[in-house]
Amino acid sequence: MQQQQQQINLDIKQAEDVPCEKCGNLYFSPVVMLKRFSPLVSPNGQELKVPVQVFQCTSCNDVNIPFSE
């Protein structure tokens, strides 16, 4: 069975800016945060480290809370 992709047209001018929570800057860079799963909850019983991409403020280096969840 073949799934069809639905196209959604959004006007970027209608989007709201998301500023840095600390300094109000509007620009961010992608960075990688590592998450660790202990062997007790890991699916293979071994410690597991997983990279997660988050966005860091280019001015103050803060990571907004919603960007790291």
C-alpha cells in the first residue's frame, strides 16, 4: 500500500519568532547534546548514549528549555 504525502502550504511571514529566553536574541546554532540511558532501562541491557540535536543561542549560548525537551 502506497501512502500519499499531503502538502501543506504555510506562509513564513505568519510565523512567530522564538527568541532566546535569556537575552532575546533571534538566532540559534544547532548543537548536539548527549543523553545517557542506564543499563536498567536500555533495550539491550547496556549503557546507551544517544545524540540529540538542540539549538543554542548565538549570543549567550543558552539553550531554550523547549529546544532541549
